[in-house]
Amino acid sequence: FVIFLIPCFVISTDIALSCRNADDFMGASSPGDIVIGGLFAVHSEMLHPEEEPIKPVIQNCAGFEIQVFLQTLAMIHAIETINNSTLLSGVTLGYEIYDTCAEVTKAMASALRFLSKFNSSEDDVEFKCNYSDYVPRVKAVTGASYSEVSMAVSRLLALQLIPQVSPASSAEILSDKIRFPSFFRTIPSDFHQTRAMTRLICESGWNWIGVIATDDDNGRFALESFGVQAMVNNVCIAFKEMLPAYLSDSTFHTKVDLAIEKIVKETGVNVIVVFMRQFHVLKLFKKAIERNVNKIWIASDNWSAAVKISTIPNIRQLGTVVGFGFKSGDISSFQEFLRNLHEKPTENNKLLREYIMLLSVCAHLDNHDFQTCIANQSQDNLLENDGSKPQFWRGDFLSANIEPGFIHSTILAVYAIAHAIKRQCKDRDCKDPSAFTPWELLEELKKVIVIDDDKEVKFDSNGDMSTSYDVLLWKEIDGHMQITTVAEYDAEKGGFIFVDEEKKKDFLALKKVQSTCSQHCRPGQVKKVTESPHTCCYECVYCPENHYSNQTDMDYCYRCNNKTYWAPINSTTCYRKTIYFLAWTDWFAIFLLLLSAFGVVLVLSICVIFTKNLDTPVVKASGGLTVCYIILFSHFLIFLSTVFFIDVPTEFKCKTRQALFGISFTLCISCILIKSLKILLAFSFDPKLQNFLKCMYKPIPTVVTCTGIQVIICTFWLIFRTPFVNQNFSIPRAIILECNEGSIVAFGIMLGYIAALAFICFIFAFKGRKLPENYNEAKFITFGMLIYFIAWIVFIPVYATTFGKYLPAVEIIVVLISNYGILCCTFLPKCYIIIYKQETNTKSAFLKMVYTYSSKSASSVAVSQVSLDSKSSSLQTTITDSCKTENDSVNGSCHFQVPGQPLKKGKVLPKIAARTAVRKRVSSI
């Protein structure tokens, strides 16, 4: 093996307090069977020499950090407590604590000493290909304070797989076990912290914020993690400012001024997230107070509980500070340790000696000035006061500066290592330093379970402890800024747990501050992205019709189901469309039903009148009671069919109403057609027409055939293209329930067939329009058919252009008009004669009327016959005149002589023949 000797750090004697040997480099130590190393940034910076050239010398440090010094004391206290307990059964723990001064270089020097071989006087580190049996100076390391330092140290310690348990390094990258296989921590990673911050921002209604971070690994990684969380939750970062990691950087103050200018300039940004070390925040806030900056500051775990920052004069002018700190536990024993700290020996604790010297140097100052004095002293300045005792011991100063989260996590780190050692020492003599190696301890540390406040905690697969966060609010109480815990953030569930209602009110009061690039879009509005590169900068526009938004700041509007729902412009919800149909309660429906009911009453009244006057000529001339009953029954069914056009459409109603109307109306028209034929046959004297009508006049077959054809049409219609219930969505805010006829062609054929029958009936009735004046049924049938035609001709364009719930009413109206027209024209004149002209409703009056009409018709027929026998028109005139002057009253002969011919006798139609013709017509009627 090749051995590399690490020489003592030989430092020039002209530098005060520089280490002359390795032990001078150590901050605090205590012997033990098993030694644990500690790395803490007790000082905030390392001094740099001004002379040239720069030499490889580890310099003294400045900026004593009380909070980190307390962590070293917490580690010492935890180790002493374990040694005084039965946890390790006689095995004692020792410690070596080094001050990294927040410098990676100095931390690496400390880590090199940790890697040196145990009991090596020269502190040499052996190079080996296999360190499985190598016994280093320490078995585990607690620290470091900052993630940037931990990253460097962890890579070095990973060479021998020495476990490193940090109580403060939270960078998310440290969870990567490939790059940092031996790193553990007793706090959550920044992933949970940034998610908690984003959750706070979202719940407070903010989306336009600024971020200030330290330009080191910790700040950059935190900023990157927060940026991802912010993007996921639609939070926009208005600006990002990075400050130098070291106060000694010449550009530090300039960049602080630029950051303040940016904050002042961005007036819409009222929330600032700060990922910085405490001494950076201290400088930033002092500048912000000078510029009267008033914002909400979201603090990272690094400084959220920093008492030295909360006691800055005029800190209340900065606004509100809310942050996240590591979950604290019971640290009462540590506070007791601090009360007795002045009794502790200082021989092996240079850090405690330095604190005592600082008490002496700054003893004349009070409160914040005293703390500032301590922070501004360097180790060089303390050389002259070495060994002096303070004028008085400030027993409450350390207790007042405790940050419970860091103290608790430090103690937890020591106990986790101790429990892992206990597992290793079950079957081994751990008083022997070579009893186990660090890599074996590493495996036990992965499995260790520690009881913390009666809860079991352990490291997850990433080496992190999934503890929660305290939500800290800086609140002024009695003129002093107090750091209060208002809630707990559960990292696993991602939600806030409130201590009490009063604390919850303080937390919710943060919402009063607005920090948005644009005003929140209310429900009913949607965000419209502007030319700004930030998605949080937008305009609010109303959701269009049939769209809605029910939350604030929605990126798009939801679309309503257009078939069943609708929404007006700027709507927050969809409204169910109103279902319309011609209901029973609709005034127009009631009016139509009354008309139908009146028609039914009229039909029944006519039926009663005809039944009571069964033997009268008017009733007999109407075709008898059977025919009248059939026609009246048809009218009744037609009136009844209108009921199926009203109320909620159903399949039964849709199928029934048209079929019932069509068949009933066809039956009615068929019967009237037979009557028209009969009347025309009775009063026609044209022989050719007589023969045609006799062939056509077959009542029962005609009615059955005509009605049967309509039945067939309706049957095919209902089977192949049956009507059905349809939802009409043509009206934006309504659903019209209506019957779809299934087939317009079938519907047209049904109506066309009725129209064809009505037209034939109209032709026959028109032929018989010149019947006797007192009994002119054919004329009224003609009028009835005309009414039917007019009604349905008007119906077609009206029906085609009408939509909505009153569409069925259009058909009801035309049905009622045509039905009333035929009913009234067919039966009301007869009823009028029966009731008001009873003298004409006798057999003798009826015969007389028919006789008179028939006599006129017979004379016309006789004249027509003579004209047919004549040879010429002049001869016809001579014969007619001769017959008028020379008529023989005895035999009824007319003697006339044609020129050039012998005298002949011509026969005329006797009166007895006319009377015979009348009897035949009457009998036929």
C-alpha cells in the first residue's frame, strides 16, 4: 500500500491563533471508546490574508454564530446524556468537533482528519483499493451546517463509507444515494420545504412573487426546486436575485442594493421568498429597513427562527415574516444543560472559551447590540483576551437564542448514530475501536428506529427523516417581535394542521395582502394570456354562452352539455334546460280542449236529436240512423284524438293520435261520399249519369274499402317508420318534447289520401248543388269540403314554419276547424229544420218539395227529348209552336205537318207520367 502522509498544518508564526498542529485545528473534543466527528459553521466566514502571494494557509475566522454554537453544545449534551445512560451498556462515546467557518475548504481539511487512520500520530490517510477493514479516526460524522459544505464532505467520506448525519443540510440533491451513499439527515429535504412554501402561497391567493437566494449550491438547488413547485401550482416568479455566498465578496453590498431596488420597483410583488444564510438575511434586512420596504417575507428553514434577525431594530417596518422551521421536540434537558454551562471545563472546548471571551469583550452592550458585537468579532481580535473571565455570565442569552428545530435535529442525529452503534455492539466488544467499521455502521443506520416524542422515526430510502415543519409567524407582542408557531405542515399529507383557532386566524390573515400580477378572475370568467411571458399576467374575460367557470383564475371555461344544459355569458354553473310541451295547464291547451269538449257535446246533442226524430223525413233522407251514427261516431273520435296532442308526449300518444285521426276522418269522409252519391243518384235525370252512379253506389263495400286503405297506410306507417318521442334542442335554453312523425312521407300519404277522398266527395256534392232549396244537403257538403280544404291548405305552410311547444296546437286547430266545418255543414241544417221548421219536416211537405223539383226536372227532360228527335232547328220551332196552339186535351196529341210531308201526330209526355217519375225519385231517396 502506498501511504500518503498528511502533514500537520504548519502555519506561519506571524499569524495570530493559527493552528500550529492538528489538535489546534479542533474546536472541541472528548475521548471515548467510539468517536463521532462534528462539523459546524460556528463562524460565518474565514478571513483572507491581504498579502501576496496567497499561501495555502488555513486562516482564522470571524462572525461568531450563536445559533450554530448552540448546535455544537447540543451535540455535546446528547453525547454526555447517552454516556450517562444505559443505552450503550458501558461503551462511551467521544467527539471531535470542528468549525468549518462556512467554508468548503476548511470543512474538507476537517474531513481529511476524519479519514486518517485511528491512533495515527501523524494523521495519515492510507490509500487503498479496499477500505473494508480500514479503521478511521471516527465512526460517524454529524454535520455539516450548510448543504454546499455537506456535498463536498459527503463525497470525501463516501470513500470509506463513513456515515454522515446532518441536522441542517436540506438540499434536495443530497437525497441521491448514488452520488451521496453515506449521507443521512434528520430533517426533510428542500423538496418538502418548497412544496410547503408553494402551498402557503396558493392558499393565501398569491401568484406574483420575488425570490432572493444565496449564490451557492444550497441556494441554487432550493431555487430550482421552488421554481418547479411554483410552475406546477401556477405561481409566477417576477424576479430572481442571487447574492454572493460570502460576505467577503467585493460585490456583495452592490448586489444587495440592486436586490432592494428590484423589490422597490416591482410594486405588484408583495411577497418575497428568501433562501439565504442568516448573516446574508441580516445585511439584506438592514438595507430594506433603510428603504422602508414593507412586504411579506417567506423564510426558509435556515433563518425562520433566527432570534438575532427578529431583534433587529425597527424590524416591524419590514412587514410580516412567515416561514418554515424544522419540527422541534422536548429540549428541556438541553436548557438545563445551558444553565449549568458556566460550570463546564473549557480545556478541550476552544469554542466555549471563545464564547466566554466574547462575553467579556461585549459585556458593556445590551440586547441586539450585544449580539452584533459578538458577530463582528474575529479570532484575531480575541487573542489579547485569551484566558480572561467575563465580568458576568449571561445565563439567559443562550436560551433566548435557541432555535428549537436545529437543536432537536442535532440531538436526533446523535441518537440515531447511538442506536446504530447499539445494534452493532450486540455481539461485539465495542471498547475495541476495530470491533466494527464505518461501512457496517452505515448498514445499521439504514434500519435504525428512534423514539422521538413517543413516535417512531426512521430514515427513508433516500436517507431523509420525514419529519414535519413548524409554520412560524413573527408577531409583535408587547413591543417585541416574537417567533410564534401558528401551524404544523405535514410533509406526507401536504396540508396544514392548526394549533388552535386563534393561530388559524393569524394564518388566514395573510390573505389580506394581495400579490398578483393581475386581478383574480372571478367564477364566470377565464384567464386570457397577454403578451407577458408570465402566465400569471393575464386579462379576465367572460365565459361565452353555454360555457361556465366555477373557480377563480381558471385557464379555460367548461362547456355545458348543450343537449340538456345551458349557461348565459359570465356564468358560474350550467342550468338544466326547461322542458316544454303543450301541458294540460297551458291556457291555449285548455282553450283547445274546451273546443274539443264542446264538439263532443255537439255530437252527442245531434245524436239525441236524430234519435228522437228517427221517423221524420229529414232523418230518413240523411241515410237513416245507422249512417248518421257512424258519421257522428267518426266526429267523436276526431275530437277525441286531439287529447293525444296534449301533455307529455309518449310513444303511445305519438302512435295513436295520427292513426286515430286519419282512420276516423277517412271513415267520416267515406260515409259522406256515399251520401253524396245517393243524393246525386236520386235527383239526377241524365240517363248516362244514372247508369254510372248505379254502378258506383255500393255503400258498405265503398266505406269498407276506403277506410281499409287508410288502415293499411297507417299500419305500414306504424310498423316501418313509427312515430316516436323526440327532444328538440333547437331552442337554446329549452328542450321541446314533441312527437316525431317518423316518416313525413307516410304522414303526407295519410293526409293526401283523406284529401283525395274529400275532393271526390266535393265533386259529387258539387254536381248535386241545385237540389231543392229547402233540402239542399249536397250544397252544405260542398261547403264542408271547402272548409276542410282551406283549413289544410293553410295548415301545411304554418306547420312547416312553426316550432316549439305550440306545434301540436297547430294541428289541433286544423283538425278542429275541418271537423267542425264538416259536422256543422252536414248536421246543423237538418237540426235547424227538425227544431225550428217542423212544418217542412213532414212527409207531405217533403213530397210536395220533391214533386215541384221533379216536375221542373221532368219538363226539362221532355224538352230535351223533343230536341233530340227534331231534324233541324227551324222544324223544332214549328213543332213546338204547333203543339202549344193545337194541343188536344183529350188524347194529348199534337197534330202538325211538315212541309212536303203528310200530316203526323206527335206524342207529348202526359202529366200522369210526370207524377210517376216523382214517385220513383221519392222512393229512391
